Amino acid sequence: MISQPMKLLITVAIAGICLCSCLTARTSDPVACSAFNKQGDAATATFVRPKLSLQIAPAGGGKSITLLATANDDGLVSCSVFFDREHRYVAVGLIDLRLKPGPLFIVVADLAIKQIISNFSVPPSADMGVSLKLIGFFRGGPNLAVLGSGAPDHPGRSFSTTCFRVTGGQESPPEMRTLPENAESVGNINLIDAVHNRLWFQSKPEFCPLRSVPLIGSGPGAAVDEADAKAACDAVSAIGYPGEDTLITAATRDSGDLVTHVDFVHRSVAQVVLPNAGGRGSYTSVRSGVLSADGEAFAIARIVLANSSLGDAHRQGIEVDVVQVSPLKFVGRLRLKPDTDSASISIDQRNGIVKVLSFSDGRWNSEQLKPE
């Protein structure tokens, strides 16, 4: 397990880094997010208040499509972008990160007609909750799923899931659910798997077992409680869902950042330690994880840090490490520019080639991974 001094050091370092990025994002820095579909088409969303630019780049290298929309959000935002499973619709959600969040903004494009077909906001309400997040296309179909929970500074165990049509109308009333008393609070968007209709949650006082409940409707929950999979229970920032019965996580460890793949039906666990990053005196902290659209590759964004002579943590850059999901093995890594937004990273894996898409220096960058 990671030691308490290292935990504290990493927490302080990341808090400082986040604070700096948050303060600049409030004024002029773009907010960026991206995604690939299974065909290899790339969607990049860049928000510079109040304009959202959505660009679709075809896998075959054809002419890109650029669509513009307006979102009148005056708070600090982050964004997420999703394809539906038929590769027809692309949806962008702009999430308010303030302690008293405002509305969720959603923009949807129809690639068949190459137009924005809806641009709407979903305000907080007693029925849906205070903090709203677009979590993707429900089960990959044509309906968008929005998760509602408590305020960021007062998270609770209750949540709602509401489906919306791509044209902006509400498809169904919010479905409310409350987690068991021995559950951690709802609020971490990384633990939500809209494609497989699951919300995962940690237990307390121990994080394990990691359990799940359906977002909508009834059905059996799943649990990760294997003794050798405890690292998966710690991973709340880097987690992916390759299939109905599997998940993959990455967690910071003193002995080396650890990737864990769990099949909770066959009760099997596989793990791999990521190679050291940086030079002597540097260390890493797992920041985020993203799965390829086909579920066969998982990319882990790690912040590379080093302490000054005064003990202050300084960010040296971001490394993206890619693993093959099954069988689990390390594939390769890329060092990205220090100002790369880890939330902007997405990967495409097809025909044995892995491409990493990221945003830095005010522009989008695409790099091909060289296997090691």
C-alpha cells in the first residue's frame, strides 16, 4: 500500500496543480475533451466561453466537420464527449464545477446531416439533484443519461438518473436510488458506467468491496471483493469498463503504479506494474484513465512530479502509459507536454496501432504510440 507521507505529498501536490489550472481556466484557458468511436473517428470539443467548437475527424482522413454552439456558462467548467454505438450522434456535456453548481449544458450533433440538432440546459432541481453530469448514451443507444447527486461540498448516498432524447426532450422522469449505509457517497463520475447500466461505489470504512447497482431499473449488482484485487477498490480516478463483467483500474503505489483487471463473474484478477517514469528523484501520481472504444486498450495518464530542495512538488509533465486489457500487458508510453490537460486525453486502438489524442498549448495533438 502507498505510505501515508507519500499520500499526503501527492494530495498536496495535485491540489496545488489543480488550483493553478482551475484559476486560469476561469479566465481564458480553453476547456477541452475528446473521444474516439469504434470506427476510429475522433470528436474534439473545445470550449472558450461562450463558444463551443465541436470537430469530427473521420478515421479515413477525409474532410473534418466543425460545428459551433453557444453555452452561456459563467462558472468553472469541465467537459465530456460521447458517441452513440451507431456512430450517428455526438453529445457534449459542460459540467459546472463550482460548489454551488449551475445548469448542465448539453450539445448534440447529428453526423448524418452534419448539424447541431440540440443545445439545451438541464437546471438543478429537487427531483434530479443539485450536481448534474452527462454520463453518456444509456447502453450506447439514442437516449442520453444524466446523473444527479448532492452538492460537491455535501455529497450524499442518493442519486437520480434521467434519460433525455437527443433533441433535448426528457424521455423519462428521474429514477431515484439510495446506496446502502455502509457505502461511500455518490459524486465521482469515473465510477459511472452508463453503457452497462451501473453505478459503482466504494464501501466504508474500508474501500473494499467495490460494489455496483443499476442506474435504471432492477437487476443484480456486481462486486469486486477478491483479496488480491484491493488495489481496484482504491482507484477512483482511473477506471474503465471493457465489458459487462469486467473492469480495469490504475492506482498509485510506492512500489510502482499498479494496473488491475478484474473479471467479477469468473473471479479472476490480473495485475501489471507500470514502469518508472522520469529520472532520479521524480515520482508519479495516477491522474486519470481512458478506455479505447473497442475496450481492448487502457491508457493511464500519470503526473510526473519532483520535489525541490524546499520540499515543494513541481510538475514535470504527463506520461500516458497504455496497456492491453486482455490478456493484461504493458504496451508502451508517451511523454506529453507539461501543460497537457489530462481530461482531454483519448485513445484509438485499431489494427495494432494506438493513437493518443490530447490538448496542450492551445491546440489538439495526435501521436502514435511506439510499442516497447
